[in-house]
Amino acid sequence: MNASDIKKLIEEIKATNPIRLQVKGKGDESPRPIGFYNAKKQFIPDIVARFEKKRNYYAIEKSITEKDMHSLIFKWILFAAEARKFSGKFFLVIPKSKSDICNQVIQEKQLDFEVIAL
């Protein structure tokens, strides 16, 4: 997964005609941090696509290691819950080489979100 893959993904999201597209690191257009109530740790989604009646959240994970899997799962559950709160979906964007590991974790933990392998 490289910068051109991510740029292509953003163009595909734009093609769905969101009212507002927020991309992490784009100044005023950057999404706000999200955390569970009273949690010290907050996470910022990489992309938020706002539509009239829903919001879709995207997390782009370029490197996934066994050591970080616990905190990543926590972050993914948080983003999925936030997306459901706004009647949207959560999309996990990962390298193709990590799709087997992530799909296995998703099945084991019975997580409800979609994986996009680039």
C-alpha cells in the first residue's frame, strides 16, 4: 500500500458524493479525536465521510504487528461504534499481505466492519 493507493481510495470515496470529507492531517478538514467515555486514550480516524444521514469512518493501517494488535482492535471497535452511532459503516484499510491476519481476528472477535485490502 502506497500513497497512490490511498489517493485512489480517497477519490473513490469522493465519488460517493459525501457532504463533507475529512482527511487526517488536512488542517481544518481533519477529523476530531474519538475516545470512549472517561478514556485517557483517544484516536483520530484517517478519513471521515459525512453524508446527509450517516458517517463512514476509515482507518488506514500500514503496519500491523502481533504486539500492537490489542490496541488496534480497541481502536477498530471504537471507530465501528462511532460509525454505528451515526448510521454509517467502519472500513479498515490494510495492506493485502495482512488481510489473512485481520480477517482471522475479525472472525474470532465477531467484529462488524469491512476490510479494504490495498
